[in-house]
Amino acid sequence: MLELLSPAGSMEALRAAVQNGANAVYLGVGNLNARQSAKNFTPQTLVDAVKYCHVRGVDVHLTLNTLVSDREMKEAAELIRHAAQYNIDAFIVQDLGVVQLCRQIAPHIPIHGSTQMTIHSLPGVQLCAAMGMKRVVLSRELSREEIQYICANSPIEIEVFAHGALCMSYSGQCYLSAAIGGRSGNRGRCAQPCRQSYGYGRWEEKYPLSLKDNCLVHYLKELESMGVASVKLEGRMKKPEYVATVTAVYRKAIDEGVVTKPMMDALMTAFNRQGFTDGYYTSRVNRKMFGIRQDTRDDPQWLQAARQSFEAGETPLVDLKFRAVVTVDGSSLTATDPEGRTCTAAGPRPELARNIALTGEMLAQRVAKTGGTPYRCVEVRTRVDPGLIISAAAVNAMRRDVLNQLTALRARRADYPINPPKSVPDYRGSKELPGLTVQVTTREQLTPNLLNSETAMLYVPLHILAADPEMTGLLVKRGRLAVALPRIVHDGEMPKLRKDLAMLQSIGVKNALVGNLGLLAPAREAGMRLHGDFGLNIYNSVSMNVLRSLEVCSALVSFEMTLPQIRDLSKAVNAEILAYGRMPLMITEQCLIQGRTGECTCHLGSTKLTDKTGAEFPILKDGDSCRSVLFNGKKLSWLDRQDDLAKLGVWAIRLYFTTENAREVDRVLEDYLNPAPFDPGACTRGLYLRGVE
């Protein structure tokens, strides 16, 4: 059966989801989740939530879907232990270190890979399975054919977002909010700057980064037939009335297989941004997917009706079978739930009937009155000796007793082993001065000065190397060359990537820069040494240790970390730090350059977005695809403070060239050797000093 997974940003929203037919809910506790602005739960209210849900046959998934710092690891471990003690049904996780923590502390509880992990291909799903995960939440950008292919070949369960807000960027790969105001989307504090107005080249009252909400309500049977295990509704920051309405509509659509106009009207009333979109799922990726929230007033009638759905009383959700016995020796009532739990209540000895004797039918009618409880009577088997009578009050008392027993049993904690987390080996990192690594975006940036410089590694995009084997051969002879893979490679693009990697390996390329979990296996299978890029979101020592187990030999640590955090990081693999370049703030399936011209001209060069403050954000195509990368306007620069970076124990500092021409590349290389004074008008220190929330 297709699971309906609803959001619960508060206890009230949780009740709204459960009473309207959710099979499972997902929620967060405290700050270690991707919706810190929701009310969320405390450790104690989490216990109450789990009991409430389990009594009603609903699973509870705990979101741990943020990046966690070394200092927060103890708090994360305590939350995992607490949740495991009270029978949480699954952990939803982004951080590689937290995945390992969950496996160590509570190996019996399933781990679900969050959409924040940016899993969008079968190799990514397979790696998650190898790491012990039982389910993956796929990126929202996948088409029906891509989802179907993954489901048909996946060794673990697949979950799909079916309704709610669409981020412009691939989830887990957006740093826009952090760069603008220090509120990190990877830390659950996104300020949603994508919903603000921008112009192309100059500010306009336009919204090129604001997508309509996703709506796949028409495709639920199709998703179920593909083998999708769960459909998720987004909305932990929405009102309980929204949760109630959307859950009820999707419950009806799953159960009855139809979607009516009143159902769509209800979804529109609950929340919309100029309608909905199914563009990614149906492969209609175009400007019709964009929209903004116009009417922010809520319909009072809708609010009242929605609230009534979860405040008016209990919806009977759990089917029970009863066995009622009234004999000369006594009376009893036994209830059995769908999982086979059985409870029995004993009643009084019946009396001889003076007038009308009790019949099996009469007894069954009295037993079946479970109104006002979470239970629904689906069967009553009776055994009644003739000529006896028992009061209705006695039957009611037995029913109350047996239901109370069953409720306690369904809410009872199971006794599973809880283990302490293992300590992480302390790798202090390099004691040598950091080397230099350079990443280029265009062929023009491969200047003679760059090629003659002493670099620990030169990262060159796959499409540039694959297009010119002769040039690649010369770069191989130079040495210390790595092919930089695109961050996003869908399954349909994987055969070409594998072919190109095999060709490059035959020429002598032996290293690959990888920014997505789904590309580790293809690169390794091609015989490449693996170097981790920023897209892996390495934020703590445990994650570094996980990379070591995955045979990754270096990693560019998150540029959302502070210098002290990087210094104190246990460096199980060689650590890199970004010292110069534009920070990539988004990667989008949409061609943002097409958004300006109405047609795809991204092969002609870059363009830029401008916000209302005048800040500019350059846009480049991602490799040879039509995906777009949005960059920060100011370039990060620590070239004048290399001594500070040398104290961090990192293996190398990276220069990242994006929009620079050949002359600018050479000037930056000169600045690396002979640093010029810092220019605050053109450059930024990034987040290394102030960090992120």
C-alpha cells in the first residue's frame, strides 16, 4: 500500500494529519532539523506524539535532515538515543556523519536518506543502501520515467515528494540564504530569498526563482504501480488547517482513485502560488512552472471546516475484532488489533433472565459501540448461553477496560538495544604548508601561467577534457590532473558519463572531483581516485571519517564552516578549503538564462540576476548541460590572509575560476604569490568568520 506521509510542525498539525488519514507523519525536535522556524517538538512532546500516533496505527519519522557541527554531535546522539527509546519509526537524515551515528546508536531503526542528500540517480540510491539506509527521498526534479527506472532497480524503498513547495535549487545544494544573510538552508534556517524579486541585469518586479507548488495528486496510482513506497506532503511550517486539508484530499485520492474538482478547489484554497505544477514529473520544464503567492488571506469557512476535521472528535482508524463470551461461569471480552495484539477484560457473572434473555446479536451491538475512540469494530464473535442477562453498563465497562489495555499496549515502549556512539579518531591534518589546487570552468582559463604553476591538483570539467583528448593528454603529462564531474547527472546521462570517464582513464587521467554521492561509484569503477567537492556538504569530523570509508582521499569542506571549526576538524582525509572564487549558491534544473530570453542561449555565455539592493548574481550553465549555476556576485578571497589558512591543518587551498577571463586568471595567480590588499567592494570573506545559523 502506498504510504501517505504528512508534515507535523506542531502537535496540532500532527493531530490534523492523523485524523485526516495520514499513514505516517514526519516531525522535528529542537534545532536539528530542516524547519527550525516551525514550532517543532521537545523531547517530552516527542514522546507524547509517538504514543498518540502509535495508538492510532500511524508511524512517526524524526527529521535529522540538517548538517551538524562537531559541537552539536553530542546533542544529536542524545536525541537519537531518546527517540530510539520511545520507538520512533524512522530517522530522516542528510548529514553523512549523522547516518553513521544513527547506525551506531540504534541499528534497529530504519534510516531514510533525506532529499537534502540530493539523491537523483540509481547509483546514489545504491550507495545509500550500501551505507545501511532503508529508504531514499528522491530529488523533486525527476521525471516519471526516471522515478520508474530507479524504483524498478532500487534495493531499498523510494519516497517521492507529491505536494508542496518547490525549491528553485536542488535540495541540499542551495547556499543563497546563507550567503545573503547567514541563514543556512542546510541548517534549517532558510530565509527563502528565492521568493524575492529579481531582474536580469537590473532589478525588476519579477520572480525568476519562485516556482509554483508541486502537485502530483493525479498520479498517485501511477506512482504506486511503479513501486514508490511513500508519497510525502511538504508543509511543516504551514497551518494545521493546511495539513488537514491536503492530507484529506490525498487520502481520498489514494483510496478512491479519483480526483474531483472540489478536491482540487480544496487544495487551491489551502495554499497555492498561482496554481500548481507537475512540470518536473511530466517533463514539461518551462516558464509555466513559476508563480508567486498573491492572495494571503485565508477563507474563514475553510479554516472552520478544516479545524472541525481534527477537533470534532476521534476518527476511527484502527480495525478491531472482538470475541464476547457470556456463560453461566462468567463474562469476558477480548479485542485483537491488526498487528495481532490481544487483550481481555473479565466481566461479572450474568444473572438468569426474568424477561428477555441476552442474544448474541444483542451482545454484538453493545460491544460494537466504539464511538469517540480511535478504534473501529469490524467483527464481533459471540458465545452466549441461553437464558442469561448482563447489564449494558457491564458490557460498556468491559469494552472500556479492554480498549484501555489495548491503548496502553500499542503505546508501550519496545525494548531494543541502545548503543553508545563510537569516538572518532583524531586526525590533526597536514602539518605542512597547504598546497594549491585550482578549478577552472572554461578552456580559456587554462592559461600558460596556470599550467606552469605548481599545483597540488588541477580540476578541469569533464566536458572540456572529453572534447579534446589531445589537450587532455598534454595535461596528463603535466601531472596532477583531475576531471571535475558535474554535480547533477541523471540516469539517462550516466552512460555518456561512464563512456567519457573510460576514455579519459585510457589517456591517463587518474583523479576525479566528485560533488554528489551518486557519482562516487561510477568514478571509482572507471579507475579514478576520488576527491570530494563542496556538494557533499562535509561539516563535521564523523562525515570526514565516512568519506575515508568510502575511499575518498580528499574533501573540500563546507564553505559554511568557520575557520575554528575547520581547524578543529578531525581530518580523516585530506581537507581542502576554498580561498578564492565565487561561491556557487544554487544549481537548478531550470535554465535560468532561458528565463531571460525565452529561449535557451546558455551556450553563448553568462548572464546575471540583480536584486533590489543592486547585488548581482552571475549565472553560468553547468558543464555542457542546460542546468544553471547561480553564483555570488562578490568573489570570496583570502589570498591576503594565507597565513591564517595555513594554521588550519588543511592539505590545500583552492582557487575557483568561474567568470574570469585569461587575464584575470593570471592576475589572481599573481595575487596568490604576491597578495594585493583586500578589496571589500569586490570581494568577501564569505562565511569563514561569521558562520551560519
